[in-house]
Amino acid sequence: MDDRKGFTRRWFLKGAAGTAALTALPTAVRALEAAVEDGTTPAPIPVRLRVNGTWQQTHVDCRATLGRMLREQLGLTGTKLSCESGECGACTVLVDGRAVNSCLLLAAEADGSEVTTIEGLAQDGHLHPIQEAFVQADALQCGYCTPGQIMACKGLLDRDPKPGDEAIRHGMAGNLCRCGAYANIFAAVKIASGQGGEGRE
């Protein structure tokens, strides 16, 4: 199952009534309702979340996605926005350990969550083993989709450290590579999981 299907704007709209446990969501709903009623722009709402190990607090438009907030307010431009409809996976980040499309998740939905972006993987100037595996396998061409591919791989290996071939294909299926480097991406996941891989083609 693709974890990214769990957090969507559709889910938010259907489930907003049952989200009292998440503090920012009722605030977001009230701000939007007030703006619709008054014909004005919604007031910014507070959102606090832990990004790459550091707590961040900011104010966002209640309609803003997590992807927009990460890029435009926190300056984390490694998270790429492309289709903004959940089809390409370029914006994949981890939210509480689950790979999600940040273009579909409202920033308010992530309030209080642990968020990991591509910038949070390398430590002390050293690439994460998954990043090293992508380099070894030459699993990129233009590189635009690479951050999302790596984060999807991280989410996959965190929940299944030794995935089989079918599990890899399924786990990475939500990420498109318009350059067509799929064989090398598959090899990178195999290398990162310690199951070999052919490296550069």
C-alpha cells in the first residue's frame, strides 16, 4: 500500500469534522469559513512542527500545503513541486515516518508532526546511505525527481528494510521519472537495502 494515499486534501475535506485532536485543523476550518462568509482572504493560522529535528513555528494561509510551506516559508527547496496533484511524487517527504505527497497535505494537517525532507538526510557533511546508493547506481539524469525518489525509498526501507522486487516496485510506484531512469532507481533501492544491485549501467 502506498502510504502517500493516506494524507490528501480529499481526506481533509471529508474528515475535518473528526479532527478535534489536531489543534490547527479546527483553526484552519474556522479561518476559511470566516473568509468565505466575509468575502475576504483567510487570516494566517499558526502551525508548529518539527522539521529535520528542529521545531519550527510559523503562520500559514489555511489553504497552504505542506510543500508550499516548506519551500516558501522555511526555504527547504529540495522538496520539489511539479504536478501539485499527487501524481508525480517529486514533493515526497516523510511525515511521522510515512512517505507523503506534500503537495496534497495541508500544512495544518502536519501541525505537531515530525517532518523529514531531503535536507535532513545528510549528517555532518556525509551523504545518507540511500543518497550514496543513488550516486552509485547513477539513479538520476536531470535530478528533479531525485529528492522525492530518495524520500520514497527512505519511507519504504524504514518500514521494510529488505523489500522484495515486487515490494520495491510497489513502494516506488508513486514517483515518476520523466528521464526514464527506473532501472537505475530500482538498483539504487537494492543497494540501499543491502541486497546488491548492479550499480551504474
